[in-house]
Amino acid sequence: MAGSFELVGLDEIKEALGARWPDLAARASDLAEQGIRRRLADRDILQVLSETEFSICFARLDRKAAVERAKQISREIKQEIFAELPEFSSSVTVKQYVAEIEIKNLAGDTGSLADRLVLTLRRMRLEADRAILNYRRLLLKDFQVLFAPLWDPERAIVDLNRCVLDLSLGCTTLSQFQAIADPDQMVDTLADMDCLALTRTLEVLHRYGKASNVAAILVPVGYQTLARSSTRREYLKLLSSVPDVYSPFVKLEVTNVPARPNVDQLNTLLFTVSAIRRDLTLQVNANAGYLSALDAAPLWGLSCNLSAGQLRDPTQRTVAPAFMEFARDNGLRTMAHGANTIGLALAAVDSGFDYVSGTAIHLSQDTPRAPSRLHPLTFPKRISG
């Protein structure tokens, strides 16, 4: 079993570090090399190919074990580099690749066995990278943007739509991509989807906004897209380019927040984004324990996904009290997504959500629903207060 590790992204921060660059780059390379050596078995072999690339042979591991070991080493040396060189934490990643190479397949090459092994490994890694790139292109090409009407049960109207990414056409491609892509490649791809969702939403507003009969659109953006400096920079650049005429119709919903986030970082991100686009909605689990430490100043709404586990039992009449209390105390709108059964929809309305969406309310569609009245459920109107 042969493998490689590569420090990726160093060039991105070279200019920012200025005169400090050579010393810090050398230190990062040394940390990576020593971190790999400490984690090798006695008969494993390490070759230092450059300041950013390292080749390794696992003497006793099968493919599955070698892949897991490489992933573990990659995660751990990444953490060590970031702990000692925090300047690199937002830009640098450690990529790993593992392959099984038959010695007989090296016979036709020239040079030492070690050199032949490295050349073969590089060729195989290049082929794997091309496959990942191809799957990524297909994934971005196949996914569609749909719009789910968000229903206000108190007024029985729709004046807000939620942008929904439909991956049904590319679900096979997505599973294949997830199987071979590393976490950083996955985050980059999801960030591209976030940018495409915003772009296609603007295209729809441009197409239908001329009729002056368009509702606002809630556009999702993943927490990981905002948490990484490189993807955050690209997304905020795109967000800043939204024409002023469309600004009242574009609202952002920050999604996929970890169950236990760094709340200080989350608050900072929300304030950073709200400086460009006000009235943010934050999607959380209804029982999120970090709400008490959350700064509500940048927020307009709080949302949760019913399909994630809340209100599955139609007899359950309330969500976690902290969710509704936080929203009420801070004057936030509340949204329930994924009301895909009549029972879930009725329970969401009875629990007091300001907006409810899902197939029980209205199917997602190619174009946003114009502001209009809607009566999807038959029950007495909720009485306020």
C-alpha cells in the first residue's frame, strides 16, 4: 500500500505573510513531516518529496486500514499545524491519497524502485483527482433550484418562498462523489452550490420581478461555506453584487450549523454576513443548547427542520420551549420546514410557527409563488394570544 500527503493552500497566504512567509512555510513543512513520522509503524517508509509533498509506504496494512490510517494522520497533523501556526488555519489543508500498487506494474519504468513508486502513485492520484472533478462537474450541472412556498397560517397567505436544492437528478453522482471526495472537496462543492442557489434566485427575480408580483425568497447558505475564509470570501463577494433593486426580495437562511458550534465564531459570522445582507434567518435544531449564548441582533428569523425529528408525533403540541422562548423574547419570526404530512403541518401551526413549509402545505415548484392567499389545511384558524 502506498500513499501521499500534500499541504495545499500555502500559496494563498504567501502574500499576506510577507517577510514572515519563508520561516512559517518551513515550519509548517517540518510539522507535517515530523507529525507523519511519529505515526508510522517501524517498517513503514516515508519519502520527503518537497516542502509540501510526502510519500509513504504502509508495510503491513490492507487497503481499508491504510485509507483509515491516512485519514487519521491527515486530520491529526492538520490540527497540529493549526495549533502552532494559527495563521494557516483558514487557508491550508492536508490532502491524502492511498492506492494499492503491484510491484510487477513498476517493472517497465526506469529509475530506482522508490522513484518508480512515486511516479506511479502520482499518476494514480491524478486520475483519481480527474474522476473527482468530473463527478463534481456533473453534480453542479444536474442539481436544480426549486421554490417552496412558506405559508403564514395566521394571515392565510404566502408572501415568502424558500429556495430548495433538488439533487434528485444527481443523487447517484452525489453518492459517488461523497465516496471519493475528501471533506475539503465536499465543502468546496457545497459552497459552489450555495453560490449557484443565490445566482439562480437572482435570475428568477430578474425574470419575474418585472411583473412587480413577486414574493421575497429565503436563500440557504451552509455554515461551512461561511466558516472557511476562502469560501466565505467568494460568497460575500457574490452577495455584495446583488443589485439594490432586488435587495428587499432576498433573505438568507444560515443552515447546517453543527450541533455544538463555537458560539463566538457563529455570532461573528452572523454579524459579518448581516453587514451585507440584513434580516438573517438561522436554522437550528429545536433543542439547540447554544441559543442562550446566541446574539439575536443580526437575526430576523429562527427556523427548524421538522423532518429532523421535531413534531413527528401529531399529538405532540409543542417544540422545545427554548426555541420558541428565544424567538419570542427577541421578536424573531419562526419557521417550520419539512411539514410533509398533514399531522406535522397541523402540529406546526398549533405550536405557533409564523411560517410553515412542506409538501402538506404546497409542493415545491420551478418558480416562486406570487404573494397570494392559501388555504392548504382545514382546521379552525389559530387564535392569537
